[in-house]
Amino acid sequence: MNPQQAELWAASGNPPMAAEGPTAPPASMLDKMAGYESIAIGDEERYLPPPVYPMPSADCGQQQPVQQWSIPSINEDKARQALIKYASDHVTYSSRPAEEMVIKELKPYNMYRYCLESFTESRSPEWKSEPYYRQIVDNYGYVAPPPPWEVPVDIPKMFEKNKKKVQVPNTASVKGCHRCMSLGKIQCTNCFQTGRVKCWICHGKGFRFGGEDRCNHCMGSGMERCKHCSGYGCQKCNVCHGQGRLFFYIQLTVKWENHKFEQIIDLQCGLPINLLSKVTGHQLFSDQQIQVHPIMTFPDPRINQMSQQGIQEHWTQFGKISRIIQQRHMVELIPVVQVQFQWKRKDHSYFVYGIENKVHAPEYPGKNCAIM
């Protein structure tokens, strides 16, 4: 505040209003609630540990895969058609090698994929405040609020990411605004409650052109009405929006996430393992429960190890900060066939993989030649 503004403010006789200050309410305004003693405003990402419940173990009564599975292979005609389509999908490739080749051998491989999904729920309480517009007040000190993990919240569609914010019952109250001292308005920071500021034409001198002409904009006073507050010297409080009171409550942020553990048994057959994530396989086993049990009797022991590893990792990573609502796991057999063929007396090979019969042929002899 400059000396001229200070003089105008003193002469106005207006009582001082709250100046611009912190918008967040002080901790002393927050009520002490059982089960919520350590939370504050701005704690949305502070997730609380869920109730303790046991980790699943192998159970002889669970569903287990016991059947020996044969490899669903393809015949020569399907292998040829897959390569012809592969060539036609590339503008500069010729389909002649695929049409004229002589298939020598089809080598099938067992490529198992294990996938575990854990659908989890996390809860984070925090104090919230907003202008009071006659919202329902339910905190009268008679009934304690329910603990964070006992607040009823409807679970959305399983295995899909979601987020919901709900008000915790018996936590709402109304208090005077800390920013404006319950007045609903605060001191204008542009004119410091005087309603007038230095004239922008004459810069407060009252005259123009070296003091010869009186300033017509301010009529020689050197001051003009403050445009920020329209000359009133105060503005609507930006915290309570002019209401003078704030509505306090505890908000519970509930977050649902789907976590996936996936591994493929790589037989080192020459097919890049990352290609298998883009195709589907034949489902050999699937199970969905609140807590799935590790697979113990699959014919390939590596799947049993993957299952135990995945379940252990999910409980270790997510069990301390979230609640596992539902789990599902499955085993797929991804058909992979290496096709060895001869064309123009030279030996070549390619892979056909997935139910979609995708082709991996990095050494296809018909590259970069539309006509051969």
C-alpha cells in the first residue's frame, strides 16, 4: 500500500477486512473423528491398509486341470493360405513363393501362456471444504462415522478401472469461513479497501502535459475508481463464494484397478516371444474366485510355478494398500507351427502362430518384388 492509498483508507473510516491469505483452512478447524485422526486436507492419494485376511494356498478341493492336452496343429493347406495372405498384405511382396513352394515339414510347438488378473479396491479419506449452500449436516456428535473400510460403496464392473468419491456419513458440519472472517467478502488487493486507485492517464498527478492541463479522466483528483471492486473496496470471498460459511466433511476416494500378471513359456524355437502377446490361444483352464488358488497339477510344472509366483507377487504388491475383490487366472495354449519349405531349390521357413494364423516370415523369398 502506497502512502496515498494509506491516507485514503484512513480517511474512509472503513473497518479493516481480511486481506488475501491462505485458501486452505487451518488444521484447528478440522473436527477429531474416530478412525480419521491422522487425515488432513489434500490427503487424497494417501491410501489406507485394508483389513487383514489370509493369503490363499493350494487346496485339493479347488478346480484343477487334470487332462492331457493335444496340440491343435494346422495342415499344409492352412499354412499355405496363411503365407499367401501375409504376402498380399504387403504391397511389394510377391505371392508366387507362397503359391509355388513345396512344404517339407510342419513342426508344432507347445507355447503355454499363464495370465492372472487381480481386481483391487483402494480407499483414501481426506477432509474437504466447500461453500455452504444448505447441504445436509449429519455430524451432531452423537453417532461416530463408520471406519473407512466399512463405508458402503457399490462395486462397479469387475476387472475394469474406475474411481468414485463419496461423503463419509456423520462427518459433515458447518463453520465460519476462515478467509473472510465469516463476512463473505475480503479486502480488494488492488486498492486496499479504498475503492480508488491512481489514475492511469496522469499517473496520480491530476494534470497532463507538464502540469498545464487538468486531467479530464480523473477531473484533476489523480485518482479513479478501482475496476477490480467497482469502487466498493472489497471483493467476494473466493473461498466461501460470499456465503460466509463453509461446509466441512470427509470425502472417501475409492479407486478400482485391474492388475495383470502374464508369462509365456518360451521354447526358444526362433519366434520372437513378444509377438505372442498380440494373438489369442486355446483356453485350457480358467478359474475365477474372490481368491484364486495356485495351480498345482498342470501337466507342465512351469505353469504351476508361474501360478504360484503370480499370486504371491500380487499379494505382496497390492495386499498391503488395497483389497483384492476378485481374481481370475487362465492357461492358454498358443498354437505355433514352424513351416519348412523349398522354393527354387532353396530351403526356407516361417512361423504360423495364434488362432488367427498370424505369420512371421522375416526371410520370405518374395520380398520387394511385385512381379517375379
